Amino acid sequence: MREKRNSKFFNNINHVFICLVAAAMQHCLKELKTGEATEAVEFKYETAAATFYHLQNTWGLYDEKVRTLILANIKANLRTRIGEFDKKAEMEASDLCAVVEGESYISEL
């Protein structure tokens, strides 16, 4: 996936995206806290819409300058974290792994 980045990705991050991600996180954390979490946590409209709309309404209470700064901060944080991930990925070996004979591998197990 290297060199296939969408340069406009960060332009798509807006308050709706942030509220959706926060609602999903809050939903999952609430299930873990109450002990109702199962292997497959269901995040669907019926269970998360109220949280999403509450977060959107809260977002609207902030001044436009504050909202702009919050989004800029989130995007900068993501850029930094993605940049760190790329550096770690570049440290991986570029050579192919050696193929071990199946019989000798099985006997070692």
C-alpha cells in the first residue's frame, strides 16, 4: 500500500467523522464497563444514534475558531502518528524469508 496515499484524506476528516468515531468508542467502552460486551459488539443506529447526535450538538456549542483548532489538532496528531508508523514499517526486512523444508520444521515441533 506504500505510495498509494490519498493526499486529500485529511480533508475528509470533519466534525461528523469525529463524532461518529467518538460515538463508536463510547459505545464499546460502555459495553465493557457494564460487562455486557460480547465477542461481537454491535454498533448500529438504534443503539448509538442518541450518543452521536448528543456529540454533534455539543460540537455545535463551541465557537467556530475553537472547532477549527480542534480539527487541526486532531489532523496534526494523526499525521504524526501515521508518520511514525511509516518509519517503523521501513525498518522491516526487505529480503524474502527463507523457506524451511516442511519435514524438518515438523520434526522440530
